[in-house]
Amino acid sequence: MLKTRPGYKFAVSVAALAAFFAFSAINTASAAERKSIRWATAQVGSYGYKVAAQMVGVLEQALGAEYAVTVNPYPSPTVGMKALMNGEAEITYTADVGITQFINNEGAFKDYKPTKPTIVHTWYAYPMESFMMVIASKAGQYKSLRDFSGKPVFFTPAGFMNWLNFTRIFKALGYQFNHVQIGVATQADALQAGSIIGAVAYTTAGISLPSYWRETELRIDLKVINPSPDEVKKLKAANLSPLEIDPKKVFSKDVGVKTILGVPLLFGYNVRADMPEDVVYKMLNTFYNKREELVKGDPGFAPLARDFTGLQAMGINANPTLPVHPGMAKFLKEKKAWNDKWIISK
């Protein structure tokens, strides 16, 4: 039997250890060289956070080893938008109503001064619909949205796009917006205790509920309070026409109405004007080619799969004075969906 000298064994061990650390250093250096794309989403429990991992996985695979994409949750899309324009994120979750506030320098964006290039149209992913709900045992007390004017309501977390949607709904109706901020996990308890009399729910594409609302409906019985016919007329006049939603496709229990009337808004994932054109172009092409796979992951992507470019046009037309990223412009021109009235960012 061959015997190995102790000195030789030590030399081999040292060599192996040196090789291991050298390999680790190469991997670490390689990882450090990857460009970071921080994807700002809404807080844990929101729909935006739920689908982020699915989209991030698809995007990172498409961009290859050059980029590392991470999910960064923020208290609200409003905070995420500011993080983007302050250089703390590269992609942010937002909606048409949030962009409108930024353009008009109002609400949370009043006197806001970005430190980086500003947000531009990039990619619109799905519509959402906002509506009011109450605990079923007290539903008889409420006939329309007027009954919530000035009363304590959880309009989704402050700064959420559905929260902003209801601020414009109440403004259009001339009602007093009295928001009570609570943790989403305590929503069922707050409704039971009466510390809030209503809570705003929302669906994606008339189908998907956010995780925290799914938990609420499992804990307590709920009823939908739709706007009255007169309120619907006022909302239509303000370009906030409610959409009809089949409650059986959304809730596991009866919610008291045959049709839910939800006021829509359009959600997207937008970047700053300084994001490289090829990254945005590749991102849009990837999601376009994977649109059916996105639907399999979540049915909220169904409208995107049905009319990908049409949804992009809706997002741009909601705020036509905001420039379009060159990567998005290139994609839409190739798909024969570009409008020469739109502005391309520089």
C-alpha cells in the first residue's frame, strides 16, 4: 500500500485551499460586476408584491448575466416613485393616477424635487378596479358611497394607487375623504370592532384579489356597496366610469350584489429616462413573448395577453404629456402601434 508523506499532504491541502479561495474570489468579483436593477414594488401582501417575483425572474433570465434584478418593497407605490427618481431604484410600480399627481405637482408630489431624471412611460401590465366593502352584519346601514362621506374608512394603505383612485372618486362626487390608516392584517378586526365602517377592495382585471383581502374574506362575511345610479352618472362625467365585475369570479362567498361596480385604474412598471434603451426594449419584447406564461402565473395578466400594445397605448394616453422611453417607442413602432403625437424622452 502506498503511503503519503505528511509534508506532501499538507502541501496539497494548502494548494486546494488556495484554489478554492481563488475560485470564490472570481465568483464574487463576477457577481460584483453585474449591474443592479432594483425593482420597487408595493408592500408585502399587496398584489404588486405578489406578482413581482414572477416578473423579476423572467426579466433577469432575459437580461442574462450582465444584470441582477432584486425586488425591493416600499410602503406604497408613491414612495417607490420617489425612490426611483432619487436614484434608489431602477424600476418602480405605479399607476396612471400616481403619474397624474406627479405631472400636476400635487398631493404627495407637491413641491417634490427629483434628484435624478424623472419617470417616463415604460410598460403597463394590468388594470385594477376599486370598490367599497363593509362587514355583512352592518350592510343594511349603507346604500351608496355617500354614506361613507366623512366617516372612518380604510381606503387601502395611504399612498397606494387604489387609495389615490378613491381620493379622485370622492373629489368627483364632492364627498369628504376620511382615511384611517391601519395595518392590512388587522382589516377584519377593525371592521368587526367598528373602528372603520368600510374598506376599499380592489381586483386585478376583474379577477384577482390581493392577498390581504383574501385573508379578510375568509375571516368575516362581507358585502359590496356600489355607487348609486346618480353617483355613476357623476363618475362617468369625470371620466371615472365604473366597470362591471362578476363577484363569483372574485369572492368565495356571496357579497350581496349580482354585479360589482369598480372604478378602474391602470398599473405599470416604469423607469427613469436614463435607463439604457436596449434594456427597456429587451424587457418589453420578453414580456410580450412570455405574455401567455404570465397569465398562467396570475390571471390578472389576461388583458395584457389579449391586447399587449393596446394596454400600452391606454397607459400613455392617460398622461400623454409624459414622455415615452425610447425603448418603449422602438417596441411600439415595430408593432405598428406608435402614435406620432406621443413624445419620446431624451
